[in-house]
Amino acid sequence: MSALTSACGLAATDYTLTIAGENAFILYLATQQISPAAAQQIALATTQLSPMVGQQLIELLPSYASLLIVFDPLQHSHLSIKPLLVQALAKPVNLLSQSPAKRVELPVWYSEQSGPDLLAVATAKGLTPAEVINLHSSTSYQVYAIGFAPGFAYLGELPEALAMPRLSSPRASVPAGSVAIADRQTAVYPAASPGGWHLLGRCPIAMFTPWQSPAMPVAVGDQVQFIPISEREFTLLGGTL
Amino acid sequence: MSSLRIISPGVLSLLQDAGRFGQGQLGLTQGGPLDQHSFRWANTLVGNPINTTLIEHSVGGLIVQAQGACTVAVTGATLPLSHNGHAVPCWQALHLAPGDELALGNVSQGLRVYLAVQGGIQVAPQFGSTATVMREGIGGLRHPAADDPQHRLGGHKLHANDCLPLTSTNVTRVSLAGAAQNSMPQNTMPQNTVPQITPVAPLPPAVTQQTLPGSSILRLRIIEGYQAALFSAIERARFYLNPYRVSPKCDRMGYKLTGSAIRCSTQQLLSEGISAGAVQIPPDGQPIVLLNDRQTLGGYPKMGNVLSLDCWALAQATPGTEVQFMPISVEDAHNALQLDAARFTREAQRLGLTSALTQLQGRHHD
């Protein structure tokens, strides 16, 4: 799948619309793979359908290579809504009117203290902890999806050299702000929760603040770069262990 | 300002409105009433727009005290209801005087009960809704001005001595039918013209029993979708021909069922958006019907979605209840929804209770 560079909308061959209950379709891209190109197409589909939210649609829920499209089943049926979706998806896009993806820098204090799995990851991958930190923080990640918990952003792709399967036995509680990796993905835990990812460090920036607007520093499609900081800087930025 | 004081929250009491929509991109789930049929009737019986905040109570034991005159209605599961110690009926508007106590006993049929108050419980919405989602720490009774961020967080179940603010009770004697003709804007009750509700004729059993378990197996109509094509004909036959039982793992997130294990040709999917009623088949092959507080994304294969009307009944089912899946077409699903909405409107209009259908249709856009 090539990256979209032109101002074309989605062609009917790019996706399928599958039924997802009495009030929803799920749009699947023809290729079900995690890739920047897939993320770009999903972002495009979300942009194309956004004007319909609050009118014919109730909710759009993008993920890696799919977009859940929810409507009010008392006002619309699958039969009546489908042509509207196909039409909206095919519309030419004015790329200038699209809100550009943000580039967000997130500070991370990488250490054995703040990232209890840093050493284990380094050992498993035949690297030094400094090499792990360098690999993790020198990559720019795309926000592929937000879910699992409020503010939990799935970021990819993690360099192959750091890819690790999830812990065989998840931790009962991962502290808020933990910067973690699993497979080809990385994330910051927005709140303390159970979790099976490997912890490399801590980010002092809140990922989900319900009483602020916006509630999250990132949105699907944004680019995230982790910036290594010291323990002192972590504390100055409001972080606590 | 008048209020309703919680004397005892019982097993579980949560503030809920119709639910939180359009916030999935932050990872926020839907929340809202598990049994929407009983929820909308509770609000309708006291003359509220159907998206009004009320108490969803589970299992029994809730006791409230009116701090001012108010009108309430209790719907949902069957339970003994008493007003200052005297038995009173459910599914009817009741007037409480200042100091009066309303006590809910333990459910004998069903699980969820809805206590609506005329004018609604006045709490500030969070992300467009007052629905309480405990797992997310969102919605319900909060203290937004508190200095300590912990107190600003929501998601709390109700506790003894919580005071739920109500609209002012400067009751003017207007008939309910009159109030309906005034074409009130949705979801706002005029502050100084709270209509005096006269209790209406009892609702027929078809209404009060709609979502409660009967003597026969609970039928779960399912609209095939998502990964249905990844299940072989044999697995699908197994899924539809065998009954399942509600397991003890049942809550506002979902109902895990036990029975014949279903195999899927694929176990590894990219995480994708989960719509209401989705039937997820995890590696152990035991189906999970995902309800209001489901996680927004998930990667297990899904057979399709249970019709909302049947999800409401499932949420009233206790562990051990026998259920049977039955496939229906999307057309049949839409017919069933339209029929249910029409029945609700007809019954509400017969009782002179407000213009319910327009509210039903607009409920997601509030």
C-alpha cells in the first residue's frame, strides 16, 4: 500500500464496510497491517466522515487499520447510511483544510529506578541500557490508536531491535506515567493500572487530565518523540516516583 | 436547593444518564443505563426528558430521604418498595414530602432498578454526559472546584450521606399533559414550573416485564458481523444450537457466558473499535457479550452483536440464567427497534406522558 500523496479520497477498492451491530459499520482497509500508510488512510477516512458526526453519525472510532462508524438506528439503517458513507469517503480532500498532525515531545527519565525492566530488556536484546535508551528515544512514533483506558495511546513502530513479547505474567499495578514497550509498540500508562508491557522509564507529563481541555497532549495521527531527561529534570517537571 | 439524601446506597448505586457518546477517541466508553427500557420509563413516568440523570441501582438495599418535596418513580427489577414503611408500587410516580424515606428491598426478579426524580439529579456532565464509569474515574457526583485533584475526579458509586441536588421545587399545579403541550426544550425542565404529576394508571405487564427473565430460556438475537466469516459452519452451528449460561463474571463491562467452546480460525487481530453488544470469542471459546462499560478497543474475534433490546434483558439476568443465540438479519433488527420505539411512544401517549418519540430519536445528540 503506497502512502497517499494526492488529494484523492478513498476508492471503493481501498476498504470494505462490514456490519458491526444494529447501529454501526466497521471500515476495514484492504490490508490489515500496522503501518504508517494504513494510519494515514484511517486518518483520511476519519477526516472525510467527521462532518457527519452530530448529523447522521454519533461516533467515529479509529484504530490501526479500521474505523468504527456508529449511527442512530432509529433514524438510519445500514441500507440508507452506506451510500452516504461511500460518497463522503470518495470526496476529494482539500489537504490544506486538514488540521496537520502535531509533533509532540514527551520527556522520559530512563533508569533502573524508574524503569524496572530496562536492564532485563537490554540483556534480552544483547544491548547496553544506554543503547536501549538511545534506540527508544531516537525514533519518531505515530499515534496509531487510543483505547484500552482513557488516554492510553498506542505508538509505533518500535525499532525491531527492541521488540519483546508481553510479560508472561502481567503486573498487578503499573505506575502512572510508566513508559513501556511490547512487540513493535510503545506507550505511556496514563494512570496506574494492571499491565503486561516492559517498563523503561517514567514520563512526568500527564497523558489524561479530565478537567483540562484538551484532556490529552496527543491525538490519533500525531507524531511523538521521547526526550531523555535526568531524575532532577523529572522532579522539576512535576514527576514523582 | 432541594436534594435527595442517600441513607444507604445498597449493593451498588450509580448516577447515569443515557450515556457518553462521541468520546471514544479519548478512550472513553459509553456508560449509561444497562436496561434502557426501564431507564426511559423511569424518566417518562415523572415527566422527564429521557436523557435525564437518575440512579441505576443493582440488587437491592438503596434507601433515600427527600430533603424537599419531590416526585419519583422506580422501575426495572421486581422488588419490594416502601414509602415511610408502607408498601408502594413500582412503575408509578410517587410524591415524597420533605423528610420522607423511600426504601428498596432486595430484587426477586431481575437485577437493575432505576430511580428517577422529577426534574432530574443535577450534576455537571463530564465529556458531555453524567454517566458514571467507575473504571475510568469519570462521571457521577464530583466536586469540580476542589483543590485536591483527587476530589475533582469522578467515577464514584454513591455513598451514604451523599446529597444529590435536585431542581428547585417551586411546584405549580400544572397537569402533566399541559406541560407536554408547552413543547419544552429537550433535557431542560423549567426551573419554576415543575409540573405536578398525578399518578397514572398502572402500566401493563408487557411494559413492566419486558426486560425481566421469564420461565423460558432468554433469547439473544444476534446480528452477524465483524469476523463472523472467520468461524466455520460447524462452529456457527455449535454457537446457535447450544444453550449458554450466564457466568458469575458479569458486570457493567460485559457478561461472560459458559457452554460449548467456539473455535475461530484466527486469534490474532489488530485491535479495533468495539460496538455495543459485540460478542467476543476469546481463546477459551466462551463468549463474552460486551455491554455499556466495555473497553473501546479490542483484538479478539467477534461473531456479531446482540440486539440492544436483548442486551437490556441480559443485563437483568443473574448468573445461571440460560440463554440461546439466534441470528437475525439487519432488516429484522431495525424492524424490532422501530417496533419497540413505536410501542413505547404509543404507551406513553396513551397515559398522557409527553412526546416520547422525538426524544428517543434525539437521544444521542444531546
